[in-house]
Amino acid sequence: MSLDLRNTRGVPLYVQLRELVREAIRQGRWGPDEPLPTEAELQKEHGLSRSTVRQALADLAHEGLLVRYPGRGTFATQPSMVLRMRGLLSFRADLLARGIHPKRRVLAVERTTLPVQGQHFAPELGARDVVHVHEVRYADDRPVVVFDHYFPYDVFPFLLEDRKAVEDPDGSLRDLVTSRGITYDRAVGEANATLVSSHEAALLELPPQSPVVEIATKTFDPSGRVVEYSRGIIRTDRYALILESDWAADPGVR
């Protein structure tokens, strides 16, 4: 497993390692009988401290993505089912529709490099060179979502050039992107139950290891290229997720 970890501002190394391993698990990098590299192997290969590797793997084990068998090693598990939701709505638009004032606090805007292996969205973005925006979203001044957005740098260099607009607490990334002539055509999202990391817990004002919902979304332009990958960690005690279906319009399997 090839991982490219950096001292990225605002994103601890154990969080980066955790997310890279998470994406490798989703890709099916390890079979049901194939153990992950040991803590010592990960530590040596990537120049990380023992505590960093342990924290990353411990988070994934708490989420149920890893299971440890004494004498055999650590193995990946896979979800038994994926629920497909329709009608994904932007967080900002949803809050405004509810009469709630949205705000945002940007923690990092940076040009960085993603590995081709280890995260399934890197090759889909069409580039190793990306712009990363790390932010917290608020609903009536209460933190509800931590977001990480990744954009291909060749299309989105203006996000680094116009930092004032990107960091506007009342602004919208979507509005900024579309104002530059970039069209969002469709999005595909995946929701999973997880436990909040210590970094995310502090931002969301939650106790460590609190249950949250993770939504990972790929957004496509009209040509079919992935122009954004985002990962949101949602505090569901403050922001409920509702699934709605029009049975008359969708006579599929019930």
C-alpha cells in the first residue's frame, strides 16, 4: 500500500492515515483472509510514530471497519449493504429552506497531492494535484458538519488565488465555483455510520468517539468528470438526515 502523507495544515497525520486506509478498504484492497500491514510495518514504511499509526487503526476498529485477531493480525471488514439515496441537497440550501442561518469557518485552503493508490477518488478527479478546503459548517452558530473538499487543481486554481471569497463565513463554495463558469451536473453520495475522531470531536463540540454520520460525495460536470470529492462528518443530534421517496414517481422495488 503506497501512502503519501504530509504535514498538512489543519489535518493531523493520524487522520490522513486513517482516511487513506479507509479508502483502501472501500476499494477492496485486502481480501477477507488477507491481513493489513502491521503497525510496525506502517510505522517503518511511512516514517510515522507508533502512536500515530495506533490512533488511526484504533479509530477504524472502533468504527467496525477493522477487526483484530490475536496471533493472526488485523483484517478489513466490508459493509453488508449500501443504501442509495436520491435527491442529495446542498447543506447550505437545506438550512436556508428550514429558515436557519448557515455559516462556515475555513480551517485550511491548500494545494496538495493525493496518492493514485489508496484513495478511490484520486484517479477519478483526474489529477494527483488538488486543492483541499477543510471547513466547519454551522447552523445558527452551532457546529454541525466538518467538511473536507478536494478539487482538481488544473480546473480550480482560483480557490487559492481568491482566498477572501473562499473563506467568507457567509459565502458558498458552490456559488463561487459556478460563478467561474464551472457546471455541476450530478452527484453520487454514500452515507455511513462512524465514530468521530478526536480532531473532529473538538470541532463539533462532541465527546471523543461519539457516533456521527459520514457522507462522501463525488460531484460530476456535464462531461462526466469528477470535479469535486467531499467528505462530511455530521453531528446528527443537531442535523437530522431524512430520506423521502415519491412512490408514484418511482415504481421500483419496494
